[in-house]
Amino acid sequence: MARVGLSTERLVRAGAELADEVGFDQVTVSALARRFDVKVASLYSHVRSSQDLKTRIALLALEELADRAATALAGRAGKDALAAFADVYRDYAREHPGRYAAAQLRLDPETAAASAGVRHARMTRAVLRGYDLTEPDQTHAVRLLGSVFHGYVSLEMGGGFSHSAPDTQQTWTRIVDALDALLRNWPAPSAP
């Protein structure tokens, strides 16, 4: 019988907190059982495996990020929307490093299609509508934004910029300015 008070939602939230504390890679059903001072077997009525737990944490993180992005984007367009969108990802990664890592988990196609990842894609394309890009350039731009945001955040969180000036916030602001300029002046495709 499951211990009173344990539920799938409570375990997933505790797993997300654990991920923020010790790193997403360290989250297992065993580690979560230790956190609740219960036997591992008692958690299996709520989650099937450590992979199931990690997938559920990833889905939670994607949902949280999508909710934040939707709030940040409301009523914004152009560079203002781009900056707000970028800041959501950076701020979330700083506040919740384990959950941010979880949001990068590769999901199977069916799970991905039912996840908030779809909302992320729609919001990214909504930001890009302010730049009047058509396909396939819009897809190229979606990939560019994801690469820049994730790349910068990953390097910053790993301490890659901590030993040099200027301040990382100044660089982040300049990167958003540069992305805005690039998106407003998107280059024509090169001849094959």
C-alpha cells in the first residue's frame, strides 16, 4: 500500500526540486524514496521507473516554461517579445537548473506531441511573426533562437563566462540586440 500523502504529482514535484538541488542526471526513484524516507517499492505505484519519473519532470518543466513564456509574451511584439522570450528561458534556467536540464530531455514522438513543447514552438513562431519571415526561413530562425538561447544559458550555467568582463547581462542584452537586427535583416538564401 502506498504511503498516505504520496501521489504522482507530489513525487514529480519533489523530483523536480531534487533535480534543481543535485542535477537532473542524479534523479532516480531510489533518490526520491530516500527523500521521503520510504522504500523504493512504495513509489512504483506512482511512477514506473526512473525514466518515467524523468519524463514526468521534463513534462512539468516544459509546462512551467510555456506558462511563463505565455505570460511574458502577452501584448508584446518585435524586439520586446524577443527579449521577453529570451529572458524567460535564461531566468528559468537560473532559478531551476535541474528542471531546465529536464526540459531538454528527448521525448518519444507521441509524448512530445502531447507535451507543452508544442506550445513552445508556437510561441517561438509567434515571436517571429513580428519579423515577417516565411518558410523555410522561419524554421531556420526557430532553430537559431533555440541554439543561441540554450547555448548561452548552458555556457553561463557551466561557469564559462565567469572569469571575464563584461558582465554576462551586458552580453545577453547585446545578443538579443544582435538577434533582433539579424531577424529584421534576414539574409536571402545562398545560391546552390
